[in-house]
Amino acid sequence: MKPIGAPMILRKYAISLAVVSLLVVGAAIAQWTSSSTSTPDKQGALFSSTANGSANLGQRVQQLENTLEQTLKIQGQLLELVNELSNRIDPDSDSRESRIVSAAELEGVTDQATESHNRRGQRRHQSENRFERMRENQIRQLTDAGLSPERAAFIVDKQERIQYEQMQFSYEYHHMQDKRSERARELQQKLQTYSNPRRVFEQELSSAEFEQYLEAFGGRTEMEIGDLLESAPAYEAGLRPGDKIIRYNNQRVFHMGDLRTQVYQAEPGSSVAVEIQRKGSSAPETIYLPAGPLGIRG
């Protein structure tokens, strides 16, 4: 805060310095005047020699110029002293403008930072709203299919958990040195199961809930046979185009990829149970086929 008496003190110093300046100038003029009157009083001596008088006049002019030059130097020093006193008495006067500019710049930077923070907050809020709406929509689909709100919420949350656990299994398997170990084979099975969330829910949900889960998300509940090779095991067993395969070796089949995976896992030489549904029939039935390729196309 600027001192209250600063202007009065500054004016007092300025008046004092002005008086000193006048005294210095007056002393210089008095010295020059006394030099001019210290010559002989007699007119005859003054004009006795024209050359001598001219020389004295030139000396006095030179002396006056030197005196004035010294006076100007003293005045310059006095002005510097006045400026120094002014800065000491009111140090904020010189930097007030720069402080105002700095404050304006700082305010602008602060506004930009605030605006950037607000935009990040809006994007985060929009992202949270988007995921929340997606979750609510999935729960609504499950409840429309007949599941209770509690079980629907459990399924939606479990889907996110399955993705996380799949990444954990994949990470562990990727960094294993011995991929022929028992733990490696266990991880391979888990990865195969967790790569398709329906496999996990088939084990954790009841049969009725699992069907409702498939209905809610529009998943295929069985694989329909498109074509068969004559004399292949499936054709010999009486399967025809339009028939559906529901399970193979007690594992649910949704598409040709599922069937192919289960066929490769069947032990050679064994007989495998296959649950099917004939075209035009609503009742499933079980037939037995030899392990190995069936000769069908989905």
C-alpha cells in the first residue's frame, strides 16, 4: 500500500533541491560578476591595451562556460537524486503498469485453464453417461426377456468381469516360459471358454435363464444344418438340411465354429452324444455319432 505522506515528502525534497539548484546558479553568476569587477578601476588602465582587454574578456567567457557546465552537471546529479528519492518513497509507481499487464495476462491464463478443465469434466461426464445408458439398456433387454432386475444386473456386471478375467489369463499365458505345463493347458482352456461369454453364462445360469439371456441379446440358440455330404456320419445317422444341432458331447453349439471346436476335442474311437432337433419338430432328441468330422456345413 502506498504511504499517505509520500507526496508531501516528495514535494519537500523537490523544493529543497530546487532552492539548492538556484543557489548554485546564483553562485556561478556572482563569481563571474566578481571576476569582471576585480579589474583596475581606472578607465585608463582598462583601455591601456586593447589586446590585453580582449584576452581578459575571452578568459571570462571561458570561465563562465566552465561554471555553467559544472552547474548543469550538478543539476543532473540533483535530478537523479530526486528520482532515487521518488522511487524509495513510492516504489510501486514505476511497476504499476507492468503489474496491471501481468495481472491481465494471469487472468487470461487462468480463464483458459478453467475452460480446459470444464471441457475435460464435460467429456468425462458424457462418457460416464454413455456407459450408464448402455448398462441400463442391457438390463432392460434382459428384464424384457423375463429375468429379474437383480439377475439382469448380475449378468451385465459379469460380462465386464469376464472381459477383465480374459485379459488376465491372456497376460499370464503370454508371459509363461513353459507353455507345455499343466498351468499352460489350464489357461488355454480358460481362454477358450472366456473368449465367448456365452460359455461362461451357460455354466453359471440355469437352463431357463440362459435361454432368456440368449433371447435378450439375439443370440443363436442352436446351429442349423445347411448341407451334408452323402455317406458322411451325419448323413448316415439320418440328419438332413434344416435339422438343428443343440449340443455336441454335452456342450452347447451355437454355430459351426463351436461344433468344429467340440469335434476336435472328442477322443478318437469314442461315441459322442449329439442333441438335435428335427426340422418341423419342437422336441429335441439325442443321437450318437462316432468321434470325428460329421460331414455337415452350417
